[in-house]
Amino acid sequence: MKEFKNILLVSGSGRDCGKTTLACNIIRQLRNAGRVIGLKITPHFHITGIEQQLIEEGSGYKIFRETDIHSEKDSSRMLRAGATYVYFIQCEDGFLPGVYERLTELIPENYPVVCESGSFSSVYQSGFHVLIESENPDNLKKSYKLNLKKANLILSTNEFSITDVNYGFEYLDLQWEVNKYKLD
């Protein structure tokens, strides 16, 4: 399994558990230290607007660069949080290996990447993996069960808010540093 040390993966126990909220908190922490890239991978194909620049399209996938800071899409929220670039990938799970190979050409290896995806860990090893577990996890969801086994850190939804998380995230010397602290 290929490892991408510069990726901090955020996955969750189901829909609306706070994945994007946490990803944006981490992006806000990292933006002060330099460039940070946001990455949203979904198996759902949504209608996109002119603000999402199509980079590549193939059988089973589309790669976009998000440029809209005004919408409530997850990728737009990452951009507003301070990501230098945000890439939005619509991809059927079976096409994920080839898509990421293309994306490695777009993302410099030494830049930290905050990736929100349920399927990423089925194909790749991230540098650090945070799983958010809601009060009512979807125990039937295959990706959740896999991510539960692979996560480095499991957070409940009450361990972070819309503006803060009681962990500090840093990317130093091509390694993720994660330290717990108390919210005031």
C-alpha cells in the first residue's frame, strides 16, 4: 500500500458527523505556517458550477480545482478556511488508485494536505488519519469499519467545535505532529 506522508486524512462514521468542520479547523491551524492544500474526495457525482475548474475527466472520475469561496460546498469551506488550493474529486471507488496518481502531479510532495474522504484509506496509507465518530455511527458502512481499524486518532463530535479543536496539528519535517490541549 503506497503511503502519502503529507496527507492528513479526515474520515467519519457517517454523514453530517463534522468531517468538513474538523478539516477546516485543521486547515486554519496549518495556514499560518505556510501553504496547505485541501482535498475532498467523494463517490457522489454532483452538478458543479463554473467556479469549479475541471482539470481532468475520465471513466469513473472527475477532478476539479475549487475557486468558489462563496458556496456552502465542503470544498468551498476548505478554501475559506485558508487552503492555498482545494481539489475536489468525484470518483467511483474502483477508480481511486489511478486518480490519485494524477493528483500527485498537481500537489507538491512537501505541502501538507488535509483530505476529507471515506474511501482514501482503502487504497492508500496517509501520514495521519483522524476518524470522527458520531453518537449514532453507521455500523453497516463498510468504509467506516475499515477506517475505524486504520485511524491514528478517533474523535467524538464533542471534542471540537465550529471554530476549534482540542488538538494542535502541525506538519514539520515531512511528519505530522498532533498534540492534545484543553479548549478554554
